[in-house]
Amino acid sequence: MSAAAGHRLRAPRLTWAGAPRRLLLGWLEQAGLLFAITLEGFRKTWDVRRWWVEWVEQCWFIARVTTLPVMLIALPLGGTIALQVGQIVRQIGAESGTGATVVQALVTQVAPMAAALLISGAGGSAITSDIGSRRIRDELDAMEVMGINPVHRLVTPRLWAASTVGVMLCSLIILAGIAGGFFFNVVREGVTPGSYFDGATSLLQLSDLLITLFKAWVFGFIAAAVACWKGMTCRYGASGVGRAVNQSAVVAAMLVFAANYVLSTLAYSLFPPRI
């Protein structure tokens, strides 16, 4: 066998061996870009007078595209939890405990996660497409030529807008979910309103609500950070923006679930649940 033929036979083996390394380096590079863009956007938070107008506009936009879906999700979600739990606790004669279960589940886990997924799916997709469109039109480069940092101009207000709206949506989901649970538990199942709300407040603490609102703020921040990162690093062309929108929703959901596990573990360690 000639040397050239041997080289041709060994080339695919070297290519396959280097593929995982290139893939890992690509992931690390993208993770570094995500952290760099997020930290650079967070660094100019103190200069509020430069971005508060954009913050108000983004808050209004994100709230407008997410409020109705939140209501349509939270009402049947609370009712579904009440219906399923009510059928179980009725077998042991503890129907009054349904309210406690519904509110505990909504406040501690369901509300911040639902708010984050809606922000990443609706608001985050719009943020990615907006910044991605600016990138393919070379507007980001034009900002740099004019001496304007595009991260400070575009990313900072969107980070704070998504986190602010996340807290508001979390509160709205809790109220709507409790209303849906009240309908199924009190109207359909015949539990007295006093028992429903008494059970709802028996297991909750003020720390539970504060931790939930903090989680909603963090999740909204993560969703906006991923959306801005994907928009600013998307490939040129309409297809590149479309892929970036899809990837931002997926990556944001994965990071939100991971952050929820970490924050929930810390919360249960620092503030044990009431028994």
C-alpha cells in the first residue's frame, strides 16, 4: 500500500477523533459569549437615564404579548391541579387540603416556571428576531462606528424588562391559578371557601412568596440574556435569524430548568417547608 493511500485511509479516523474536541470548544466559546454579553449588559445597569425609556417600551411589549397567554394557561392549570388532587384526597377524607396543595404548587414551582417559559417563548423570540434583524442589516456595526455600544443600548434594557415582567407575570399566574382551583374545588367539589383558603395559608410562609418572586426575576433575566445572545450572534440571512429564534427558546428553557433545580435546592435548605 502506498503512503498516499495510507494517508487517505487514516484521514477519516483523525477527523472523527477531532470532532468531539471541536464540538466541546464550540460549546465553550458560545457559553463564553453568553456570559460576556450578559455581564457587559449588566455592567451598565447604573446608568439608568440612558436606557429607562427603552426599558419602559420593552416592558410594555413583553407584557402585551404574554399577559393573555398567561391567563389562558393559569386558569385551567390551577383547575387541573385542584381536580386531580381533589380526587385523591377525597379517598382519604381530606378535601380541605386541596387548597393548600394547589396554592403550594402554584407559588413554589408552577408560577415562576410558567412565567419564564412564556417570556422565553413569546417575548424572547421577539427579542431574538429584533436583534438578529439588526445584525443582518449591519445596524450593530453601525452603532459601534458611531461610538455606541450595542450591548449597553440593546441588551441592558431588555434584561431588566424581562425580569420585571417575569415578576409581574408570576403574581398574575398565582392569582389566576388560585381562582381556577377555587372554581373546581369549591364550586365543583363542594368544599367550603373557608376551608379552601384556610388550607391555602396553612403551609405557606412569607419566605416562599419572596423566593418565588426572586426565581421569577432570575428566570426572566436568563430568558432575556439567551435571547439577546442568540440575536447578536446569529448567522447572516433570514434562515440564520429563524434558527436563532428556535435555539433561543430551547436553550432558555434548559437553563431555566437547571436554575430552578439549583434555586429550589438552596431554598429548601435555607428555609425548610412548614409541616
